[in-house]
Amino acid sequence: MIVSSMADLVVDLAALRHNYRQLRGLCAPGVKFMAVVKADAYGHGLLPAAKALVSEGADYLGVGSLEEGLALRQAGLELPVLLLLGILPEEAAPAVAAGLEAALFRLDVAQALAAAAASQGKTAGVHLKVDTGMGRLGLVPEEVLPFLEGLRSYPQLKVLGLTSHLAVADQEDKSYTLRQLEQFEGLLRAARDRGWELPLSHIANSAALWELKEAHFDLVRPGIMLYGSPASPERRPPVDLKPVMSFTTRVLQVKRLPPGSSISYGCTYTTADWCRLAVLPVGYANGYNRLLSGRGEVLIHSLRAPIRGRVCMNLTMVEVSHLPHVKEGDPVVLLGGGDSARLTADELAAWAGTISYEIYLALGNANPRRYVGA
């Protein structure tokens, strides 16, 4: 990745550690904490984020892929790591060798893990993935107990718990979520009645950690709230979250356009009067969403300036007619800000018709990250 002096993406590890402490305080007594750092820690950087969270006392790390799990091991992190997407059969040997735990929902993967563990003289930890209503990965409820009983044939596998995922825990109406919890708890009870200990069963994401103590079970696994965004942008969480990512640039050019001037590709915006325009050296190549065209705003001198015309690959234009003191070289905030004025990822997401997760991932993946607060 080529470093540009025209844009600055900052990840505040002190804010990340602060958010961890806030969320840990919401846990029921005795509950373990899995910090979710999948997808390169939501664009914040897998290794720096994981190391910061482990330094604060995280019990587990949750990643998406084998590659992410191996990267954590190569960096010297030895705590339990769960591969949330599971693995393919051909990935069993390296997963077992690295002591990584996997979500399990396929018999061929169970067989591959057992064979790899037997050949290496090890035990493979697995978390049985159950679909309680997400309609995504996992065994449907009627498959769970027969699948578990089939695993008795593989003594090399240690089934650590059941796991499932909540579809709408961030919504105020909790009726669907409570049905999912009832389904999960019933399966867990039935499995334990058959002699399965399942000491690390888990279903709670950020929203459930916040609002549903009954969903905490043995372990919680928050993601988005670690990075400073609420689980639901419509409601404030009961803890003080600090934004972890910020993105800034500088004014590249200031110009004055007469009435009737069109701005950017497609001529989607035409000035009705004299317009003072600031040209910014960022665009969708920097992960700054093109859907912010004509909708988004930036901060200059803590005041908002609206985007005019389409966001380009490397450039974005904002109107500063109401900000006569803006000059070339002035700092511009695209995400973040101070106490007096701030642009949140949820606000950018609302303008772009998406969610804060995508904002973080796009910016974090497209720009060199600079870390502070280490």
C-alpha cells in the first residue's frame, strides 16, 4: 500500500481498550469475553487491535478465517482463538497444529479435524454451530442432537459449546430474539441432559451483551461496539464508547464558480449562485463511499460543509461559501472530530444507505493506518 500525505486514517488503540473495559463491565459474573477481530478487526487492523484487546484481558479472540487465526499465532498470541466461519476439510491440519478452535456444522470437517488431531497426537476444540433463526451457517435445530451423538465416534474432538447468532438483537422489539434464545437454551439443556458439558456456549453479540443478560450464557462475543459504534444507531448504549477510527485530509484547492456551473461527473449539481468550492484529495479509491455524493458532509474548522456533485475516484468537492476563511491546506475531517463537532460512522452510513461496519472496513482497507494510543 502506497502511503499518501493527502489522507490520514488514524486508529486510536487507547479508545479501543477503553471500549473493551466498558463492555466488560456489562458482562454477567463469570462470563468470558471473546473480542471479535474478524475482517481485519473491522478494518482497524487485526494484529494491533488483537494485541490491545489481549493486553486488557480478553479471554478469547474471534476471527473469520484460518489465515487470520494463523496470523495471530505467528504474532505470538496464545489465548484461545475461534474460527467463526469454520474451516474446509483441507484446512484441518494447520488449524489443529496451531491450536485453533473451529465452528463446526459439517460431518466431513469433523472427520478431517479428528484425523488431523489423531495424526498430531492432539485434541481439536470445536463449537457446534446452530441456526436458531439467522438463516445462515449452522445446523437446523432438529439436526443438532443427532449430530452431537455422532461426534462420540471421534474422541479426538472436544465439543466446547453450542454457538448461534442473533438476527435482530439490535432492534427494540425483542420478540424474535427471545424466540431464538428459547430455542438455543432448549437445545443446550437437552444436550447437557445427554451428558455433554458444553462449558463455553455462546450467542450474545454486541446488542445482546448490552440489553439481554439472559443471552450471556458462558461467553459473549461483541464486535461493533468495541470499535466505538452502538449496536443500534437509533439508541444510545448505557456505556461511554469512544470512536476508534478517524479519517482526515486537507483542502487541495479553493475556487470560486459562477452561477450555472456544473460540478463533477454527470453534472448532477449546478450552482444557482456564486459558489466557493473546496476540492479534497480523497474519493472512493480511499474507501470514501460514492453514495455520499450530494448527501454527505465534512467538517472544516468544526463546521459542516456539504458535498457537491459526485464523489470521484480521488477527489471530492464540498461547498464552503458559508466558510469564507477556508483556505488551501486547511484540515478536513471526513470521519471523527472533537467534542464540539463530530462525524460518526453511523452518520456516514445513513447518508450512504449502509451500516457503520461497511464504512470502517472500506476506509480501513483502502488507506494506510496510523496508530496512536499504543
